Amino acid sequence: MVIKMGEIISVDGDVISELAPYLEGKKVSQSLLVNTILKDILFAEKYAKANQTYAIVEQFLADLYRIGILEYKDLLPVLGFERALEVTNTIRTAKRFKTWLKR
Amino acid sequence: MVKEIVCDTSTILTLFSACHLSENKNKYLEKLKEYKLIAPDSVHSELEDFVRRDNDLGLFARESLSYKITFQSVELEDIERYKKILGVVGRRGITDCDIACLSLAIERDIPLFIDDFKAQFHFSSFFDDHDIFFGILLVCSILAEFMSVSEIFSFVFDKLVPNRWENISLRNLLTIKHAVSEYLAQE
């Protein structure tokens, strides 16, 4: 997948009109969502060649959890109990570390 | 104010791998001075074992031992007590050295930094009220003094991870990615 610098990304207007109120409710900007998806694909492409599909799926779920779109229970069906707990613990640890740094 | 923290062997190796690989060692070490690094004696023994290896980890371990780290003894009975609480004797790859780090951090009521991801997960499940962080997050916060967000991300995944964790599993790679992404996320 190649995205050229400066290329205008065209997104289906119907999708945006349906998605926008939902994202607003979650206080997530459309740019953040698109950037997150693109970064996850790029990360899998660069660093997780062994299993890119799984890497994309786990990152996407973890990022949607991070930004408040998904909840812990939403991760369970795909990641399983143990990995879902590990992922949410990891994100909580990083949030807590940021709070600790500011003390 | 200098913050006291307990570090396990893996965190010390991560801290000094990053120091070695960063292109601004002086600024890195200047920021690191804001922390007083404390570890149990068993961490010192593990670092000495690494020094004997003829590889990058040996080099990073050697550099860490030339830095001022306060090593303290931990009573065997304290280790046994925490083992009983955790119920992890010889399981999940959690060692007496990991438990000595946990004991030291809890007894002194200061944060523990550990880059053994399974141990961190296990310890924080049992001691949720205690600060148990990843060493790599401390590295990111140090790098933030002289690198941008995108530079930190590239440094971690292009330089630090391949040098520090050779043949890293996808599971651990993604754990690092989730932690670093959350740390670097704008408030």
C-alpha cells in the first residue's frame, strides 16, 4: 500500500456523515482516527513482518481502546482473556506513568 | 528533586542501551541524574553475568556498572514472603531477582521499573495500588528532553528495540508499541 505525499485522500461522504456524530460523541477527531489506522498499517508493514494481519488487528483494537471507542469487553472476542488483560494493563500502566511524571 | 526508583536488570539494560544508541549521551545522562537508581544485589550479579558476554548487552551492562546505582541487599525471608503472595515460584519465568526488586520497591514505597513484561503484568495484577512501570517508558521520557515525538518513536523501533531485544516476539513488540503510543499520545 503506497500513499503518495501530497495526494488528496478522498473519503466517501456518506461514511463521514454517519461516522462524524459517533466520533463527536466519543470526543475523537476524524483526523486522529485516520492517522491511527494509517500508523498501525505502517507499523505492521515495517516491524511486524512475521504476522502483519494479526499486528494490524491487535494495534487497531488497542488504539480504539486507548482513544475511548472500545471497552475492555470489546477486546475479548478477538484477543482472548489473557491478551486483552495484558493490552489494557499496558495502556493503563502508560497512562499512570504520565500521571506519576507530573507529580 | 531527585526521584528514587527501583530498577530490575532488564530496565537497567534498556536505560543504558538507549543511552549508548542515542546521539546525545550528555543530555541523556543529565536527565537520568534526576533519578536515583536503586536495585537489589541480585541485579548487580545479573549485570556482571551480562558483562562476561561478548555482545551488545554485555557492553550496555558494562556501561551501567560504571554508573552510580545503589545496590541493596534484600532478605531471603522477604523474597519468600512475596513468593507466597504471588504464587509464582519458578513459574512464568519470574525469578527471585524480579521478586527482590518488587520487595525493595514496596518496602521503600517507591516505583518499580521492570522490562520483563510478564513479570510487570503479574506484579501489577497483585499490587494494583503500587506504581509498577515499564523501563522503556522512562527511556521515552528521558528522550523527550531532546527529541520530538516522531523521533522518539523511530528511535525506539528502528534502533533501541532491535539492539536491546534481539528476536523479540510479536507479543512483546506489540506490548511496547501500545505502551509507547499511549505515552506519546497528546493529552
